[in-house]
Amino acid sequence: MVTFIPMDPAKLTRADELKALSSLIFFIEKRDSMLKARPCADRSKQRRDKSYNKHGYASPTCANNSIMIASAIETKEGRDVDIIYIPGAYLNTYIDKHGNEKIIMLFKGKLAELIIMVDPKLYRKYITYDSKGITMLYVQMNKTLHGLLQSVLLLYKKFRKDLEICGFEINPYDPCVVNTVINGHQMTVTWHVDDLKVSHKDPFEITKFATY
């Protein structure tokens, strides 16, 4: 399913328009001269909106002590260690369908035109223009994105559930540390958002985990 569901501007209420989050995109030149683009949502309206429970969206993160203790154990046991980044993590995380979440985003100008180019048949009929003739496209998001208040927490819940399905047990002292036993040896995963540190005696088991 698409990340951005087009919305008919004629059916938008004034409240919907006022709550619509602005879209942002940042370009970064990496050390190897490659350009990396990161689309984001401007969450400033969410922060000002009193209907949002800002504290309720806080996500747990791995404690420094947990990382140091796990590293000491890994060194003592001679485990293989790998650092893994989850590509497109937010694009695989859906906004809560059972709650009252309705996240509307507004694309304007060049960004709106770029989105339309992705799927003209889907988006073109929903474009509109402001008083200055600038292209506008309202969409409802069904997946999370960088910048949303709830993105990190929803990603944590999804990733934790996936790990538990694979047989990992959450550490009672740190919700971002999990363990399981594979072929008689413990595998430990510690993580911060979409960056993971994984350790196990057998490097191939880590490769299998990374592939999953």
C-alpha cells in the first residue's frame, strides 16, 4: 500500500487543512560524494497541538550501561559482533489503524510535482493551487516518517514484536536488549531506533539474522 494516500481537497475540513503537516526534504553529501535525500514531516504543529500526548509517544532507548555490559560479555565469550542498520525502517511501519490517528501532510511546489510524477494517475486529479498559483497536494499518511512524534515509538513496538516472534526475550532491566539461545549459544541484540548491535559465537547466525 502507498505511503501517501491522496485526499480530495473538496472534502477537507478547515480543521484538516490547519492540522496538515508540512513536508520537508533534506539533502546530505556523504564522505564518498554521494547525495542522500531524507524526506521528513514538520512536527511543529503536533508539538503545539494540545490534543497530542507528547509524553505518550516517548520511545525507550538502549542505556549506555547496557551497551557496555553486553560488550564486556561479548569480549569475554569471544562472540562475533556486527552492526546492522535497518533500511527503510519507517516505511515498513504503519500508523496505528485501531487508534484515532489521522496524519495529513501537505506537499507544496516542487515537492508536490515530484510526488505527482511518482504516480500521475493516482495523484494528479487531487492537486489544487493556492492564491499564488503554487501546486498543493494533501495526502493522508498510512506509514510513519522521520519527524512524526509517534514514528520512533511505533517502530519500536513493531521491531520488538518481530523479535519476540523469533523467540527473543526482552531483558527485564532494559527494553532495548533481547536475548535468545541458538545452537547452544546466546545471541544478544541491543538497538537504538533502527541501529542494531548483534552478537553470537557463529558469524553465520548473525548473517541469517541480518537477512531476516
